[in-house]
Amino acid sequence: MAVLGVSCSALRAQDGSGGRASAPAAPPVAGQPAVAVPQGAAGQEVNGRLGVAEREARQQQAELAAARHWGLAALPLKAPEAPAEKPELVAGPNVLLADGLPPVVRRVPTEDNVVFLTVDDGAAKDPEFAEMAAGLDVPLSVFLSDYLARSDYDYFRAMRDRGVSVNNHTVNHPDLRRLGADALRREICGQQDRLEQEIGTRPWLFRPPYGEYTAAALRTAASCGVTAVALWTEEAFPDHLEYRYSDEKLHPGDIILTHFRDPAPGWKGTMADMLRRVIDTATAEGFAIGRLEDYL
Ligand SMILES: [Zn+2]
């Protein structure tokens, strides 16, 4: 039997997840999607509660149904359990360390087969994208600029409610290299305050607009609660990925950048198309999408 165009053996390999984390088992009965589930001993209720095998079967069916619904080529791989301790950051081509400043990280040092998806700015609030990411339980880290996000923080609060982390991308998206001390504080610490007000938690991750920053900008960020700066390795579009490395492949710990955008010239498709491309690419290359905040 082929499911979603992948063979049974491929599906079994994904199912035999061993110590890998899986989405929490679905609760008994309530909230179950109307999908067929295997019948038999495992399907019988014991004292009104579903057995473990039954719950797992239902969970798997729900994941398959979601993958089919959103047009994925194959079931996404499951991210491993979050590391007990965040990886130690060592200075190198992908990690910049300086005394007293938050580390600047382009790629997370890990051997886990995970990549991270980060979505910037906050201009388009596409309901289909939010629904798809939630339906497929994709971890996202969003980096918001207040001037774009403020027209509808409800959209991002709903994302937060399902576990998306909301991070700082300044108030007005300036080039930080051009700003003096007061303006840096308004842009970076001002957005820390805005997000704490609007989202309810103070971010610890910061992404400078255009990936451009100065030591003064990093010092300012550290002064108002930022503990790490996240840059990126790949950029995702609806119709392609731009790779950082000439091998044109994903690597463990790669951070993928994309944007909240509507279809436009240079952005040929929807955000759902973009997410489908990222997930299918990650799956085909053997990677799960993990949660950046578990690692950084
Ligand atoms: Zn930006």
C-alpha cells in the first residue's frame, strides 16, 4: 500500500520512532477527527477508556489525514525530543561570541536531524497558513516588527496559544547600523516591551532587520532581556529554497528564514505553498522541523 506517495516501508521507518518525540497522544474520543481507525482488540474500550494502541492508531490516522489534506508528498518526520540542555555555543563560522554580548547564531550546533523555521516581519496575516501550521503541528518561531504586526496582534496571539514563540524584530525594521544609542533602545527594547504587552511574554531571541547589527545593538539587546540573536542559513519562498551552502542541502541545525507575505511578484504562491515546500524539502532530505527555542 502506498500512502501519500511513500512506500509502506518508508512509513514504517517513520513510525518506528523509538526515542523520538511524537505529538502527544490524542485524548480519548473528544476532538477526534472523523477518520477510519483499525478495528480489533486494540480498538476496544477498556472501562470506557481507549487503549494505548488505539490512541496511537488514531493519532497516526489524524496525522495522515492532515498530511493528505494539506497536500504533502509524505508524512513529515517527527522532531527528536528537546535536548535536556541547549547545545553549547562555540565560536566559529556559524556562531559569533563576544564577552558580555548575546551570541549571534546562524546555524545551531546539533547533530539532531532538525532544521528550524522562522517567519519574519508580520505583514500578511494569512489564516490558511496559520491553520496549516497548526493542523500539521509545525513548530514556528516568528520575529515581529511592531509596525507591521500591530494591525492584528490577535493573529499572533492565536499562534502563541498553540505554542509558536514570538520574538523581537524591532519596532520599525530599521538598519541598526545607522542608529544611535537612544534609537537603538527605542527600536529593540521598545519591541521587547510591546511584545510583552501584546503577547504576554518577554522574548529572549532577537533578529536584527536585514541581518545587520553592531556591537552597540547587541549590547542594547542584552540590556533588555535578549539572550541570543538568531540569523539564518536558508531562505524559503513558495516556489524554491535559497541555500546558503554550495551543496544546496539542509544541514542539522540550519535556520530557515521566510516572511509573512501575500502573493506578489517575486513571491510566486501562497504562504501555504511556502510551508508545503519547506516541509516536503525537509522530509525528503531526512530532517524534521524542530523548535528553535529548545536549542537556543
Ligand atoms: Zn525583516
